[in-house]
Amino acid sequence: MVIATPYASGFDYFYIADEVQLKADRCLRFLQETVQDLPTFGIGHSLGSVIHLLIGSRYAVPRTGNILMAFNNREASVAIPLFSPVFVPMAQSIGPLLSQIASSPTVRLGAEMTLKQLENLSPPIMKQVLPLVEQLPPLYMDLVKGREEFTPKPEETRRLIKSYYGISRNLLIKFKDDSIDETSTLAQVLSSDSAISSMLDMSIRMLPGDHGLPLQQALPDVPPAMADAVNRGSELIANLTIGTPWETITKEVSNSFGVDSRILRADISKDIEHLVDVISSWMASNRSTKLLRP
């Protein structure tokens, strides 16, 4: 059984951790008769790993173990690609519009109706993207208000984990091409005189893929004519974006939908299956499990 606990992205990690734990507890109470005899594992990726670590440091949660993928707890300017050169200036430029949307019920209702119409008319893949778009305004408003760092700060998070984290069994997963991974730092915090170090059962695995691998989805095959059009359009845009932050994004679009995308998707699918096998094997000693995933 998998219990997924959604949350809105933001700079306040304490708030997110509390929200996730509240939702998980509420769900577990509702399912009490079904799950009461099952061991519990937490699984998180990137920020999800940080959230599980904060929950395990602030609450006495019953956990058989945690699976922590691509742990990253750097400053916002380092953890989020294009944060300083793109997102901060963009937020400042559209701040007045977002303030108007937030303060005006009429404008806000119009924006919500537009998003709902887009959701109803969009193809399935766009319907999966729209919830991400809906999370952007709160982030932008934080930036407009001058908030550019996470709470707690990285050093405070490490202190909390070292002093109070209480989950003894942990699987740490890092990806070979992940340039912002901090799994080695987390491993050191957990094993060096931490509250749990004397009972720590920690495994670390290096797997193929990059930071975004666990977020990949099976994209549909693109018709040849569309793939050719995407390639030609991407080449034109790439030439216009050389030397700018958008150059990498343009290449990603071309790779995802272009003529070679079928090969790329096959490679990604293989890496995802390997990731699933590693996690399943680690949990194999337990016949029945329930999985908590923020």
C-alpha cells in the first residue's frame, strides 16, 4: 500500500514537514484496521528526503526504515538551477500582477476558471503539468517579498538530524550524473556521533541516472512528422538561446520529443526499472509494507 502526501512547494521546510506528517497521520487513522500490522517505510526524493529527515527529527514516528533518494539541502541559489539569473528577476517583474491576483477575488476567480478550462481541454500530458504551474504563484510571492533562502538553513537542518533523527534503518540512493547530490554529506551526519549512530543500519547505493530520474514518466511516442518539426524548431530556438540559461532547456525539449527520443526513453525506462528493483530488494525482508511518500 502506498500513501502519497502531496504538498505545495515553498521555502518553509518546517511547514511542509508538518503538513505532510498531518496528512499521513490522518490517512493512517482512517486506514487503521487495514494497516495496523504492516511495517512502514518512508520514501522521498530530493526535497522529499529532507522532509522525511525533518519528520524523523521532530516527531516520534514509527518507521521500519526510510529510502532517501538524491538528498539535496543546499542554499536556494545552488539547489535550484537558474534561481538567481532567472527566477528572482522574473518574480520581481511579475510581482505586481501576482499581488493583484492574490488580493482581488474577481481576478483570482478568472485565473482559476482559466486553469480549469485548460485542464479540461488539454491532452493527458498537459494535465499532469498544470498542477505544477498552480504551485508557482506562492513561490513567486515569497520571492517578491524578498525571501530567497530555505527555513531551516542547511546547517540548522544538519544539526537537527544529528541531534534528533530517530530512524535507524536507511537506504541512501545517489545518481551517477547528479551534480547537486549531497548524499555523502548526509551519510557523514548520520554516522558521526549522531543520536542514531550507535543503532544505525545504513546502506548507500550509486545508480545510473541524474537528479531528475525518479520524476521521469513514460512519455508517448511522438509521430515522425511532429518529431521532425520539434527538431527543426528546437534547432532554431537553440541558435537564438546560445549563451543564455534557456539553452539547456531547449536541448531537453529536443531530446524528449525529437527523432532520437525513443532511444532516450528506453534508456530512462531501464534506469527507472533498476531503481525500483534496488528499492524492492532492500525492502524484501518484509513481506508486507506500507509506503509513505511526500
